[in-house]
Amino acid sequence: MKRLGHRVFGLVLAALLLYGGMLPPVRGFFSLPWMLRQSTTSPFNLSWELPPGLARQVEIQAASLDKASTDGQEQPGWWQLQLKLFGVIPLKNITVQMVQPVSVFPGGQSIGVLLKTEGVMVVGQAAVIDARGNKFYPAQKAGLETGDTILAIDGQEVSSDQEVASLIDAAGRGNRPLRLTVRRGERLLSIDIQPVYCQETGRYRIGVFIRDSTAGVGTLTFYDRDKNIFGALGHMVSGDGQEKINLSGGRIVAAAIQGIHQGRRGQPGEKIGVFLENSKFSGIIQKNTTVGIFGTITGDIPGYFTSPLPVALAETVRPGPAEILTVVEGEKVERFQVEIERVMLNQRASGRGLIIRITDPRLLALTGGIIQGMSGSPIIQEGQLVGAVTHVFINDPARGYGVLAEWMLQETELVASARGLPSNPLVAYI
């Protein structure tokens, strides 16, 4: 009988512990991070909701570790927080970094992106047809693949399709093979190919389509007028083989939108734009990364905002209503309503930190949702730049991915590198 009573007591205790663990305050406590960042301009908030009676027993106070407060405005630095119940029972230690926010001008302007690649890129295979009508694929047979970049031919660096065609024809007329230096991903390869005479073109060929540059329409995400720095697109510019394009040069210019191809399920739409000859601004592309293209910009940039906006810390971005800035006609930047559905802080490597949905009826009627050329459109939430539009969901064009704005800024000189933790932190009892 006594053993049965112990068993019942154990079951009741387990049930109480299980029930307690499901209560919002308990779940909220276990979700508290061991380390967090906080903007110096935002009210401090642990995002831990407690019942009124218990909240009175957990008094929240904080003291700066290595910088003093000035007129109620916290300075950049580190805090060490210790949570105690009734001032006696230790609950948790949390390290807080106070961060001075960076402000930039949100973009939204349509831009023409012109990239000059390092070497020439193989974008397709093509048969070489001889005088008898026989088809040959010399490059494919030798192992050259779509997405490869030809850096040199017989030791001579190449940078244009005309240069490559001339060297191939000269080798063919001399009845000798070519040695190509090729980049494939992170590897360098040497590939020997014997050119074949093409009856259709009247010259020797190796059977590939190549490209020495790429161009397209995108959207400017942000710019800094003091340092003349810009960020755009929100994603990497890649080749047809989805490999990163290694730049030997590139620039951006202003563009105007002349038409829209609506997006539909299974068929992405696009903006139809033209590069402006008398561009009011232009930029030099210096970096091509997974979170966008970056460089320096000069000229008169007709912005939507007359003053810069702070860039939100990645951890502070929340699901909820937001706006995007983009152009749907001419050069006019307009605001449209969207919903941030999900924030994914663990996706830094892919640059896909947000899932967004277009909710603006006018934008949905015009474009069908997210379309090509909208990449880089800044996302504004609660007066802060929080991200940029990047990709569309093929089967749901109203939804797509975005990149967090702070991730983009980390590729520029606008943010200082993070400092190490203080060696002897003080303790503020909470």
C-alpha cells in the first residue's frame, strides 16, 4: 500500500512538473539566451513575461560593465546580468552587448548591374559541324563543362570572347591543340583540346558558348552619403552553372522600368528595364558575395527618405507587418506592404534570413508578387532597415526570401569589428 502511494505521488509530481514546464513563463525563461545584443537607442527588454505577482519578485536593474550611462543613454559596451529570484535564488547569467546602431539611406531605386568576369565563362555546349555535316563536341569530349571559367589559353590570360575565338582559330590553323587553364569552383584545371574546323562559321572552334560579362536589372538596397558606400541585390551574382562570378570589374548605373512581366505559379515574373545613358549616379562594384554586391557610389541619388534610417540588429527583427521600397514604373520609388512571416538567424551562409509575403493589393495586381529585378528592394519595419528582398518561391510568387540588412552591412566598412568580452566583468544583480 505504501509503495502504491509513493507511485501515485511520483506520478502527480511528474504531472505537475510537466504542466509547469508548459506554462508560458517557464518556456519564456528557458528561451532566454546566454548572450544577446541590444541597441543603445532601444529600451532594454528581456522578452520574458511573468505573472504580476512573480514579476514583483524579479526586480530588473542593470549596470554597464565598461562604459558609463550618460543622460539615460547607454553607451556601447558590455553588461553582465544575473537574474535572482527574491534577490537570493540565482536563476541565470546573461551577457549583453550594447551596440551603437548604424544608419544608412534605404534605396529602392532600380539599377543596371554590369559585371566583367575574370576570364570568360562557359555558358553552354554547341556542336561543331564539318564540311560533311558531322557533329563534333571537342570541348565536351576533353572535359570542359558549363560553368567553368577559362582563365588562360596556352599560358596567355584571356578576358574577352573575341580574344578566345582568335586564339582557338590560330591554334586550329596551326594544327595544334590548345591548353586551357580553367577554374572550376575552387580548383584550377589544365585541359587540352584540339580545335575542329566549322563549315558554318569558316573558322576553327571547340564547341562551346562563352560569355565575358553579365548584365541585368536589380534594386539598390542602401547607400551611405558620407563614405559613398552602397549595397544592392541581397544575393550573389552567379553564372549559369550557379557558380560565383569572380569579378575583374563591374559597375552599377541608374535604370528605368518600362514594363512588367507578371509572376505566376511556376513562372517567375520580371521587371523590363533599360539602363539610363545619362545616369544621375553610378557605382563601382568591389565585392560579389552571398548577401549582395557592394562598392562605392557617386552622384545624385534620388532617395525616398530625406534622412537615414537605423539598421536593425538581426536579433531584433520580428515577424509582422513591414514595407518594401521598389520601382514598378519609370524611376519612381514607391512603398508597398509586406508581411515578415519568419526570421531565420541560422541561415547566414545562404543569406536567406527572412521569409516574406507580399500583401499589398496594388503590387500583387501589378506584378503577381516577387519578380526578377526586385532583388535588393529594402524592407522597412518600425522605422528601421531590416532586410532586402532576394528570391521568389516559384510555386507561390507572393512569397519569397529576404536577407537581413545587418548581414549586408557586415560586408562593408560601415560597421566596426566586434570587440572581445571584458576580462573582469562586474555583476549586476537582478
